[in-house]
Amino acid sequence: MKAEIIGVGTELLLGQIANTNAQIISERLSELGIDVFYHIAVGDNSGRVAAVVREALSRSDLVITTGGLGPTMDDLTKETVAAVLGLEMVLNQAELTKIEERFAVRGLPMPPNNRKQAMLPAGATVIPNNNGTAPGALIEQGQSIVVVLPGPPRELLPMLEETVLPYLAAKQGGGTIIKSRVLKLCGIGESAAEEEIKDILLEQTNPTLAPLAGNEMTLRITAKAKDNAAAAAMIAEMEEKVRRRLGEYIYGVDEATLESTVGELLRRKGMTLALAESCTGGLIANRITNVPGSSEYFTAGIVSYSNAAKTDLLGVPAATIAAYGAVSRETAAGMAENIRRLCGATVALAVTGIAGPGGATATKPVGLVYIALAAPDLLVTEEHVYSVTRLMFKRRVSQQALAMLWQYLKR
């Protein structure tokens, strides 16, 4: 089955939002062995929407549209798709009742224009929307399948998982499926990782192995097979080869994050964490507390941005800062040791650096950072220079600090 995805919404063309729906849908379709050949974005204009739908139907078996199912005049996707397919729009009384009930539960009258959301192409199968007022539609016409979904991901994703994908899986009838597994690495760069596995990369056929560089280093293993069990076995064999070479750098797979991984290690070991952040402005604490249950192991964090805060709140001697500077090994070490003592934590991290674009000196460039880890049996500091934008600098520093913590916890 060949597929394409049409994102409807002028906001996509203006760059006001990213088309994350297309990414997610493509990933899920690939797992069913459905090839996605085109992503199209089109504005809220019925003529242009009609043109891209006609073109899509001329070359693809499956066309999925997202967006344009709201109650306002510029929400035209269903009506346009119906016109292209030569179908009338008819009122679905059951969906109208559901929309009315949603408003009634909130104690609000339903505006008249919401009625249009219950209008669907004749003969369409309803895709229930339990998180909004815009039901989707699934239309079969000849050899073509058209799926019409709303734009908000919180509505679209459950509809995709609960209705669309099971339908498509049945349609595929157990042909080829594609599955992937992503290995997450830290402490090694793309070039060094590739050097370790270059023979595997050269010899691969199925499954395939692809390095992906971004905010962190990842390796994606992708297998094509007749079913999930066969694909999983192929992926496991490839993963074992990779782990023999790079296992010491692999902290997790798929949805794992570095913060969730260190959090699980802290919880399992019965340890607690405290943070003293300067140049990251609380980003490490933010990442740690994004993980549900982090209150079990995270005690406190202090954003000691000024020299006075480093002295008054964290107890770093003014003489240390005067002698070595706020951005120094000595200051970072003092921050880490003192926040651990103040909070009674098992382990502590501290960061201090120059995020830029200003603040450099003759001996300390923009991008310089010191990261310290203090524990009962260890006090260690690292020096790094990240010549990147201010926001990317903060992200890199937070990642490296969590990587230091991971290396310590997994001993």
C-alpha cells in the first residue's frame, strides 16, 4: 500500500506550528509495512485542497488528511474531500448528539456552527473523537482509501491508534511489516561511534542500522519481516552486535530519556539528588522533574546565577571566586559539595559556565563550562567548551551533567 499525508492549515505554511502529525503517522504506518511517499502541506483554501487531494488519489492507495475539521468557515477539509469523491454531505445524528452532550456537560449551549462538525461524507465510516468535537471519517472508494482526521494531536493520536491503524492492519492482511528500535547513547560522538561499528554499517542489508545525530547520539535499527516476532528477532540480533561494541555508552532505548534513566537508577538505589545550577538556569532540575515520581529522589535545586548567590546561598567562599573566577573548577566543586551538604542528598551536580554571546575573557571563551559531581566517595569536575548558541549550550551542558550522573550511578 502506498500512502501520502496531507496537512491542511495555513498555520503550517506560515511556520507557526510544526507538522508533527505527519511524522507520527508516517512512523506508525511504516510499522505496518505501508510506504509513505509524500507529505503535503496546504492552506485553508478549498480549491487548493481539492487539487492536492486529486493529485494524491492519482498516485497513492491511501490518503490521510489532518486538520480543517473545526466549526469555522475556513474548516473545509471534509466538504472538499466529499466533493472530490462525488459524495454528498449528510448529518450524522449520533455524532451531533455526542457534540451536544459535550457542551451540556460543560454547562454551555452548543453554538450553531458546531453542527457542521456532525456532517460527514455519505457512506463514510465514523472515526470517533473522544477528546474533541470533530469526528473523523474513513472512506473507501474503489481501490482508494481516504482518512480524514482532525489537526490537534491530542485528538488525532487516539483516533489513529484506536480506529485507523487496526483497520489498516486488517487491510494489509499480514504482509510485510517494518519495525524499528532506537538505541540512545551518551558519552560518545557520532564519528567515534561510527568508527566502532563501521564494518556492521558496511555489511548491513536487513535489518539496517543508521546513526542519527541531534541533541544526542542515537542508533536506529530497522527490520522488515513477515510479522512482529520475526522483526523483533532480527532487531535483537543486530542490537546484540552493537551492544558488544558500544554497550558502555547505551543508556536506554526508544522512549527512554537520560533524565528518566538516571531517575530510575536513583530510585532503585535509594539515593537522592540535589542540584546547583548557574549557566543552565534550572534546566537540569526541569528535566529531572519532568519525570513522574521524581519527588522520590530529587530533594532541591538552587539557581545561583550571581556571585553573591554562590556565596550567600551555597557557601562558596568569596575568596575562591576572587582567586579562580565564578567559572572555574574550584567554584563548581564548591557548589556541588555545598548543595549536597545543605540538602542532605546522596549525590549532587553543579554547573557554572559562560553561555554567551558575551562574558568571555582572555583566558575563558564563550562556551566554557565546568560540571561537578559530588558524592560520598567522589568529587569530580569536567571542563568542556561548547561553541554553539546560548540555548543549545544550555541543552548540551544539561545533557553532559546528566551523563556524568549516569556514569556514576551505573558503576
